[in-house]
Amino acid sequence: MKLAFAPDLSGKVAVVTGGGGVLCSAFSEALAQCGAKVAVLDLNEEAARAVAERITAEGGTALAVKANCLSTDSLREAREAVLAAFGPCDILINGAGGNNPRGTTDDEQFDREKENVRTFFDLDPDGVRFVFDLNVTAALITTQVFARDMIERGAGSILNISSMNAFRPLTKIPAYSAAKAGVSNFTQWLAVYLAKSGVRVNALAPGFFVTNQNRALLFNADGTPTARTGKILAATPMDRFGDADELLEPLMFLLSDEAAGFVTGVVLPVDGGFSAYSGV
């Protein structure tokens, strides 16, 4: 990949959770291209290994680590593996997250005439709780485990992954929208809390990118766009989905102490204008 902005991260150790996914694998590869030693953490060890192998094949340094971001014990084991291989963490990307059907409604609005659909009143509280845990609690626990090393050295950068849902809730996905709003709020809170420690905390808020998690919502089995895709693009002034590569320079800017040394507590939209558009 070609980076328009490529800070020198030589000697830095980067930990990326959810590193086997579409977006976070691109983050991992970009970090390695800038010279960082990258620990690719994912519950899916095979996916993490595939990313690490691509990085090493390109001459970078990477380690695949199986980790459950909802388990403190699992994350502590992952930290020990990273310490043994690379040393303490300098950069943490909390990329693990996602939605769950148990926190999703079938329709955009309640219609008392419809039957056999999952409404707000049918949502599974355990499913909603799982979505919150996957996005908010996972970021909290992972930061508790890996940021201690940053605090001891008085330097470091933490990046959380928020969403357009944090600015305006999307229909059908109340749990995910509220959870991502929580990620943004947690980002700002933690930035203030750690401001005097030398550790910066920011977030990216991607607009609409095609990933493994949302592909079925955006495209039919035959590859044609769904009605939801039509609505998304109609509300995106640039009239297209983003490419994963278009997140890389904003990512690098926020992670770079040289470029963004006085930037903390920011939730940066990368959304083709979605958050700015009123629909009129």
C-alpha cells in the first residue's frame, strides 16, 4: 500500500485488537510499513495469522496472538506474549467490536400491523448487553491491560474505533448505535484522565465501509445493492462507500506524536460528508 503520510514508527510496538478484520488488518499492515512491530490480536487466530504472515512477507515485523477482548485473563496472556516478542506497547488500537442480531430490529419503525418481526420490544437484553461489552467493555479492559506500560514510560497513543452511529443513531441497530456513542464518550473521558501522563487518546469514526460484518446488509446475494445501501449513499454527499485505505492517513495522523502531539480527546469522522449532511 502507498501512504501519503507515513510517520517513522521504527522501534514502536503496536497492538491492534480485531486485527484479523477488514479495516484493522489494513491498519496493522500500514503500521508495519511505517516500521512498527505489530501484534495482531484477534479471537480468530487463523485470521490474525494470515495478517501477520502478509506483513512478514512484505518485510515487516508482526506477531499473531489469539485474544478474547472480553477476558482480562486472555488479554494478560496476550500482553505477556507481546512483551516477550517485542517489548512494551507504545500504540494501542482498540479495533475489536461489532454488532449482534439479538440487538437488532427487523424494521426501521414500529408498525402494529406487522406480525412475525423482531421489534424493539422483542430485543434480547443479553444480546444488547453483549454488543455493549464487545464495543465498550472490550476497549476498557484492553486499555487497562496494555496502557499500564505506557503510563510507566510517560508516553503512548491509544486509538479507539467509533462510528457514524455515535453521531446519529441508525435505524434497526439500537444496541450498536448506543455502544459506539459509548466508545466516543469513553474516548473523551480517558483522554482527560490520562492527559498529564503523556498518553494521548483519540478515536476514528468511520462512515460507511464494506466489511465482512455488514456486507450482507449492503448487498444482496447476487451482488446488487440493498435498499439500505441506497439510503446510505443518498445521505453521503460523496455518493460512495469508503475504501479501507482512506482511513490510513487519518489513523497515522492521530497516532503520530510529531503530527498530533497536542491532539487528544478527538473523535475524527472519515465519512464522505455523512455527518455534515442534513438531507436537504
